[in-house]
Amino acid sequence: MKDEMLGLAADPYAYPLFKSMSINMNVLYRTGETHQGTITYTPLLLSIDFQGSLGSVSSKGTLYSENSNASSEVVTWLWMDAQEFNYGSGRDVFMENLRGEEICDRLRFFTEECDHIQGFQFIVDDSGGFSPLAADFLESVSDEYMNTPESLYAVRGPNSHMNLSSRKQKVVRDLHDAVSFSRLSCFCKLIVPVGIPFLSRSKASTFPNIKDESPYRCSAVYAAALHSTSLPFRMEAPGPTADSSDVCGAVDVNGIVQMLAGQSRQNMLAILDVEMPGPSLTGRQNEQSLLANLQTLTPEDVDDWQAVESMNVHGAIGPVALAAVLIEIIYFFAGGRTASVSEVKNAIHGAYGCATSTLMFCHLSVAQCPLPIPLPFPSIFGNLVGQHGELLGSPILGSAPRGSLDVHSIPMTTRMRSSSAILPFLENRLGSLRKFGIERGCPGTELLRSWGFGKDEVEDIGKTLSNMVRIVNPHSEISSDLDSD
């Protein structure tokens, strides 16, 4: 993404906004130089995966020549061999063969280079054995960097939601989900579950051509959304009394965590919504559609009397109140041009003003710069999406799915919200733990014991989930039932 931004900034025919100095991509990248004098940009990333899962990417952590000045010291990838990797087989991986110490050393290399650490972002596939490894790593990081906020995206692909025919498999999966989520939540300040069962059937696939059986296409949508959520802390703050002409709403990682998880309810779970491409401010749509077109990427997000009606904003009735909302908006078209920051702010504020629900708090971050589409991006855009992500009045005839050669950038809208709409997600995990791991004669006792959890540990997991349910809904029957056992 950094190289793409630089390339577009150097293109005399590209949008001048790509030359904006108001967004600092160096927050996410490390600048280096090869022996030949070529400037290099490597993500500030520690990636732990199966050996060979990224093909030709070097374990030395460089995306460029092995002769790069940085390649001999910067090691950002770590490979592991595994055939079957579930919670049981992954629970000791971090501690084996000094692997945890090696991982922490590689992270420490980056932190020692930083003038100021805003925070850590973890992206974890928590559907298998990487979950216990991630929990151990999170615990180690939270111990070493006690005052640094940690946010976690628990990301899953469509395959992790498949219906299982075997009762034994279902018990294993449901217990894993409960244990995994409880342990991960203990070591971070904010957790965002990401990954819905059928992305292709959602509003997110209105203009992109998404196939659930293609991880490449699904992950492109999730990656674009996660990248856009970092917009506020990539902005250059203009000062306490002034706003830049092309950005507003700069805030650091800790500020975002405090907005979403530090309110009076102390709800550390957030829901992620996206619209891709984002809306246009052309006057042809009413203000409420700016909110109604957002698609949640968080599983089990349903309507409830406290929150969700406000976000759907298409006829929901009832006294609703959102706990907190964070909206990040990149690039709008208004009548064929880029909308100004003030136009976007007025449109969004107008949309919430027309909504039938009220908000406790809303923070808005806006940038005129669009989201560039890098060359490796899959061809997912339909024939109604133009070169700059604008929605066309008529389809491009005979056009196959369009990729980065046809669509250079897109407007993007993402939103994270702290809401009681996450309640079913929590109640399902708490209910599964009770049914399969706590109740007398339950079928999962031996399985949990094989994962290293005795009766006391399982009860602690239940209390953690019960407390999270109670924070979201103090009147929840399922949390009361567990406490009375």
C-alpha cells in the first residue's frame, strides 16, 4: 500500500490528493535502502504462520533483495511445521524450544526503533491452534508493555462457519470458540470479531464480485476494511485549534480504544462495518442511506433494543441507544469531484440527525485521499465501478470482473461500534461452555482437560464470559444462570 501511494503520488495524471502529506504511512512501514540505493518499505509486521504459506516470502523479513541492508537483522516472519493444528496441539507451541522468547525478541527489534509506540494491533485466525499461541504472545506483550494498548482483530474465513454433521466435531468447535475468545480477551483492551459465514450474500458484495469459496477474494475485502480502520492514527495532527483542509479527526490508538472500550459500560468488544466502495454525495440518495448501506463484518450481529436499529436506519422503531461509534471515511465523490471534508462531515451528521435512534458518542475521521488498489488485489469489482471507485450510471458492456489495472482507487467507509448488538456472539459462547463443559455429565469435560483446563480453570473461563455478557446486558438470564450455579 505504501508503494502504491508513492507511485500514485508520482503519477502526473493521478489525483493530487495522493500527494497529501496529511496521512503518514510510515506509522505502518519501516523505510530502508538496498545496496543499490533503492528505497524500500517493509511493514512493521511480525507474522507467524505455517511454513511455506506465503510462498516465496523470505523468513529474513525482507520484501526486496536478500542483499538489502536491513535483511540481515530484521526478521519479521516465523514459520512452523504442522499437519493438524487445533487448540490442543497449539497450546504449548509458544513455550516450546524457546519459540516464545524468539518471537518476543523479533517484536522487541521494532519497539526499540520507535520514538513512540502508539499501540499493538493483533490480527489472529482464532479458529484453530493459532489461538492459544496468540493468547500466550498477547500475555507476554501485555506484561512487557503494560501501558501500551493492544487491539485484537479475531478474523475467520467462511470455511470456519461450515455446518458440521458430527456432534463430536460440533462440541469441539463450540468449546474451542468459547475458550479461545475468553483467553484472548483477557490480554487486550479492544477485541473486534471479523468474518461472516456468507460474505457473498451480504451487502458487501453489491458491487464487488465475492466468492465465499475463494479466500483470496474474501480476504481482500477484510484487508481493505482493516487497513481503513487505521486511518485516524495515520493522520498528521494539525494542532489543537486547527483542522487540515483534507483530513480531520486524527486520534492515536489509545484514543480509539478509550472511545470504544473506555466508556462507562466498559464494553471491550466492537463491531466492524464497511461499505466498499463508499457512497457518493450526489444528492440522488437520502441521508439515511449513508448509514443503511454499511455491512457488518462481525458475525452474529442482530437487531436489539439498545443499538442495532440506530445503525440500520431504515425504518427501525424504538428507543435505542448506541454505546459508542467510530466512523472512518475515506474519499467521497460529490457530483464527479472529491467532496470536501466539511461536506462529508455535514452529510454524516445529517444522516445521524435523521436517524430514529440516538448516539451516546460519535467520533468522525475524514480524509479526502481515497484507498489505492494495489496490483496484487484480486479482480473483484463489477462493471458498475469506475476507475476511481465511482458508481456508474450504466454498466460497462462486456466487462469481466475488474482489478487494479481498471480500478485505481476507491472511496471507503468503515465503522467500528461498541454496541449491545454483540450480545448474541457472547451468549452463544457462554451457552456452549455451559452446555458442553460445565453442566453435570457434559460431553466436553475430558476434551477440556486434554487442553490443560481443569474444573477451576473452566469455571474462570465461564466467569470471564459471564462478566462480558453482563456488561453488555445487565439483565441477561444466561449470565445470571451461570452465577447461580
